[in-house]
Amino acid sequence: MNDLEAFARLVPLDHGLVVVSTARADGTIQSSVVNAGVLDHPLTNRPVVAFVAAGSSRRLINLRARPRTTVVIRAGWQWAGVEGPVELAGPDDLLEGIDGDRLRLLLREIFTAAGGTHDDWDEYDRVMADERRVAVLVEPQHTYGNG
């Protein structure tokens, strides 16, 4: 499996819930559950797995220092994993080509790709800005699973 088709098929089956694993400075693994989806990279147009991280989260601290992750999604007995390098786009993680307005829209795109909906996008935007949320874009270097 070299693409994200299996991963994308599983997203709507359980709200895009995934386990994200990052490496701590001491080499141990930190894992957490987040919502993720598949979308085209905003600059390269290549498919990526994307999720949003709070500006103060441990996973973001790890990704800033060691920009690689593994993301695993499952629904029932089906699962898919993606490993690869990450790019970060946020108020404290500038990504050339992503300005403030593009970041605001990208955070919405990731949320909806993970199956999210919202009744008040202005409120969503305000919360994302207040929490200094960051878009995490995972380049699928290795994909695997049985999905």
C-alpha cells in the first residue's frame, strides 16, 4: 500500500479518531488520540494525513524538535498506518506560502476532512487562534495496514 486510500476509507467510520505517536527527547514514544483526515497538501497538492495540534501540546513540542510521526487509524478490525515527516503551519510555526488567512482556512479544511462540522465558523476560528492551533501535515513515506 503506497497511498492513503485505505486510511481515507476508515476516517468516516469513527470520526477520524487516530493514534498519533511522536518521539520524546529521550527516545521514548508519546502517543495521543486526535482527529485526522486526508487532504491535499496546501502547497504541493499531494495527499497527506493532517491533524490539528494545540499550541501547548506535548505532541507539538515533540514534532518541532523531531518532525516525524506515525498515525494509526482503526475501525473495527480494519486499520491503516502512515509514517513520515511532518510540516507544521501555525502562528508560531510559519510555513512559507501559508499566511494567516490561509492558515485559518486550512484548519477548517483539516477539521472537515476528519469528519467535523461546525455551526459557527467564526467561533471556531477564534478558538483556534486563541489556542495557537497548528496544522500538522504528514507526508506518507510508509503506509501499511489491512484496511
